[in-house]
Amino acid sequence: MEALFFSWIVLTIAVHLLNKDLEKNIFLYISSIPLLLGVISKNISPIENLTDFFYILFLLSLFLSFNTDKQLKFKIPFVVWFLSIGLISSAGNFYQKTDLSYTIPLAFLTLMLKDYKNRLDFIIWTVIVTINLITFFTFENYFYYTNTLIAVYILIHHIHTHLEKVEQEKKDYRELVDRAIQSEIQKQYSELDDELKITYKKLKEIFKLSNYTILPIKLEDIAERVVEGLHNLGYSGVVIFIEDNDKEIFKKSGFFPYIKKFKEDKFREIEKIYISEDEKSIFLPLYSDKGKIGILGVYKKEKIFPKEIEYLSTYANSVATSIAKTLYFDKINKLQELFGKTFESVDIGIAIVDKNFTVETANSALEKIVGHKITGDLFQNIPELLPLKSEIEEVISKKQPLDTVFSSVSKKGFIYRVKVLPLASTPEEKENIEKLVIIIEDITEKEKLEAQLLQTEKHAVIGKLAAGLSHDIKNPLTAVSAYAYTVKRKGEKLKDKTLISLGEKIENNSKRAEDIINKLLNYAKPSYYKEKKIDLREVLKTSIDFSIPASKRKNIKINRRLEKDVYVYGDPGSLQQVFINLIINAAESMDYNGNIWINLRKNGNKAVIKIRDNGEGIPESIKDEIFDPFFTTKEKGTGLGLSVVKRIVNDHRGEIEFISKEGEGTEFIIKLPLAGD
């Protein structure tokens, strides 16, 4: 018991140091007294039998210490219980009744009736009680030593309670500090609130300016709203001067002394914030990234303070931004309008497509070329471009433009030049091409003009050649013909048939050469026509009659279908030359027993003449050359016949074309304007 007593003294001292709350720890302190009395009684014979009683009083003090917070009506029954057990134990010891030794374990078990913090606390306390009970019944001499576990348990409990208290105090302190900070913040907020109310209107004016950078608005409206806004904030006078390339804007609100003179003398000189000597006026330059664009001036009856200068500087920056944005948007709108007008005005077809060849936009010229509105896939809208698809795709992959020419399928005879360009302005866009520009130009007239120019150049060459032939060849031919005649007469006199034959051959070939030169001269010299109103039916009938001998030699049948009253203006002789040339050519292209079909009819405001044969046809390889001068497939031909035909038809404001297929025949179609048109 002495060991228990000394350990308990140490416990009470430690508990007192951890928690000096006397009210809570009173029973723990009192529990030391029964222990002391037990130690004393154990060593004094007269009162030795009271040792167990004092120990049970110690357990009672311990029980009351565990249940300090319980009500008195809970505690009284247990006080009676412990005292009863103690008295019974003392009586047993006095009368030496060993069967009453169970009183101490009963008292010990009663200590289980206490509050536990958690399940672990319950388990630990149960283990301590169990150990002590086992020791009491088996190793009684060590019973009081195992009681020191109670001291350890209580000490740990108080240390844990002390730590919780310290943590709670920390938490309370933090909450106190938080409340103090919140209180200070609230105080500062209250002070700032008054200042915010003062600057609210000023900020509102700045925020208004942000709308001017988003919504489309005129410079005059911005200037008007700026001067009105600042004037409404309490400033006596406000002026703004905006200078653009082509115009100046000046707005004023309220009273502003000497502003007219100031505007004339100093407005353009102000490069930084200018404050008047009396500090009542301030002028702030408005800058954009391209330089000064205006001046904002403010006048106040009182002195302008530094805070106001700071605000006005911020406001001036916002005004400058709004003006700069408006000027920028205005220029962009003008450029867009100009681009749109240019895009629609040019007579060249233009379309912009994405990398999937979906048309994003196309101008009216391109829609006129293709004959319908263009939307969706490029190649579905313009099938003529489909053969060029791989080349157009290479514009994206190789980043090189395409320039080529193609013929229209829907509009026969039309020729178009197509350019495909990558739409990219920055290096990044050039590396990753997303859009293409398709340019399609109708070059039909240009090609025709170039062909006419080439024909004119050919005629000029032929003219020079004809003039040279006339001078350098025709005169010697005359001499050759004379000598041939002399040789022929000499042969007749000598009756030499060989000499006569040679003379005739020289004479015939000389005449043929002269005939060729005359034809060349006729082709080269300017055409003169006697134009009058003629009946094409009669001209054709005359031409057919003239051509009949040539056709009869091959037993060729001429089939005619000539509409009546088809009149044109022209030279009948020249037109006869055209028709005779075409009919004889048709006859020469056929073997025996062929057919020639001649048709005349009106078609709108045109007279249409068709001359068709079922001869050999014109080979595909020479179709583009048959109207060229000196081009011929005949052994004795000059190559001027069809060239003359084309010139006469063109001179009569007409058109000539042909359809031919090898082995099936050829059809020439001539269109002349009807008389009266």
C-alpha cells in the first residue's frame, strides 16, 4: 500500500500542475487521505482491521472523482454502497470471517460505473479493473502494486484533457483574432464605402465608354456623350477636340473660360497633361497607337485635386481607346464596303473556297458565267473544273498558284482562264493554307481578237508577198509565155510534135502560175462590195446552176430545200463565190454517186445556210487550219478558197462554222443577219 500511496502523491501533484481547478479535482486530492490512513492503520495493531475500510473509502473518493459532474441523487446511493461494503469488510476482519473478503472486489467493480470518452477508453479501463481483480484473487501481495495502473490511467486522462483544453484555447484565440480582423475589415469597408459612393458616378462614366468600343457609333455621338457625362459629374465645363485625317470634331458643354483662344493657339501644341496656373483647368491629350487624335479639357470652379487628375487621366485613356476603336471600325467598314463593291463590280468571276472545296462566297460575275447561284461543292457547281481537281489540290499541298485555260461545256465556243491562288497573308497562314481564291475570266472575245490580229498579220504578209510576186515574177512569166508561144510556132512550122508539146506545156504552166499570182493579188487587196438587198434563195439557185457541171461529172445529186423571202444585205457576186466554192469543194471531196444537201431557212434574226455532203470528211488533225491562207490538201490547190470564203462571210457581218466526221461527211453552216436588222 505504501507504493500506491507514494504514486498517488505524485499523481495529485502532477494533476494539480496540469489543472488547478480545485472543484473538479477535490475528490482526487481527498482520495490521498484514506490511503494515508490505510498505510498508518496497517502498521498499528489496534486499528489494523480498518485497513480495508480505508481502502474502500479511497475507492469511494475515486468513484466520486470520476463522476464529479453527476447530480447528487446519483452519488448518494453509491456513497451508501461504498460505506456499507467498508463496514462489512471491517466487521469481517474484526471477527476474522474470511468469507467476507469479496467486499473489495465489489467496490472495485463499482468503479466501472463512470463516463467514457470512447470505446478505447472503456476497453482500457476494463483491462485495468480486470488486472486488479485477477491480482487480488491470485497474487494478493501484489494487489496494491497493480493499483498504480489506476494512477497512470488518471494521469494520462488529465494530460489528454489538458491538451484538448490547450487546443480549444488556441481555437478560441483564432476565432477571437478572426473576429477582430473581421471587425477591422468592416470598419475599413465602411470607410471605403463612402469613397466608393463618391466615385461611383465617375466609374459609371468610364464603364459607359466600354460600350462605345463594341457598339457601332459615330465620333460625333462619342464626343457629345463624353462632354455631357463629365458635365453631369459636377465639372463646370468640358470640351473635347477630335482630329481625324479628313475632319475635325469640337464639342463643348458648360462654361469654359478662354476656350476659343486656347483652341486657336494651343490645342495642337499639347503633347502631355497641361494644368492651368490657377489649377482649375486641365487638358489631357488623347493618344492612339498612331499618335495624337485629340484633346480632352475640363474646367472646375475649385482647384482640381491630384485624385481627380488621376481619375481624369484614366477617363481620357478610355476616351482615346473608344475613339481609336471607332476610327478603326469606320475604316474597316469602308474597306469592307469598298471590297464588297469591287468584288461585285468586276466582270471576272471570283469565289473563295475552303480546303474541302466548299464555296464560302462567290460574286455575281461568276454566277453569271456558270448560269446559277453558287453554293456548296465547287466541282458540282462548275463541272468543267473537275479535270483540274488534282492540280487545284496541289495548290494547297505545294503552295503554288495554278494558271490554266479551259473550254465551257454548257456554253459552246466559250473559253475561260482559271487561276487558283492560296488565300494567305501571314507566314503562319502560308504554312497551313485553309482557303483558296478561284478566279475565272471569260477570254472568249480576247481569243477571238488575238485570232483576228493574227489573221490581219497574215494578210499583211500576204499583201507584201503578192506585191513582190507581181513585180518580180509576173513580168518574167510574161516573157516565158512569149518564148513558149515562139517555141510552139517554131514547132508548127517545123511540124515537130515534141517541140509543139513542150511549148504548150510551158504555156499552160505559165498561165497556171499567173492565175495563182492573180488569185493571191485578189486575196491580198482590200474588198469592195456593192451592198444591196438580195434574195438569198435566188443567189443560191444561181450558185447551184453554176456548180451543176462539176457535180454531174461524178454523178452527184444536189438536194435543195430553200425557204422563200429570205433577204439579206450584201454583194450577190461575192456571196455566189462563197456558195460555189463550198459546193465545188463538197463535190471534189466525194467519189461517184454522192449527195449534197443545201438548206436555207430563217432562224430568229438570222438567215441560216447549210451545205452538207457525205464525202470523206475533214481529219481531226487539220480542222483548226482549213481557213488559213495557203493551207490545202489538194494536189493543185492554192489554199486560198476557204480563206476567201471566211473573209467574205465576215465582211458581211456573218459567221461560218462546220461540223465534220471522217468517213461520214462535212456540213458548213453560214449565218447572215436578215435585212432590216
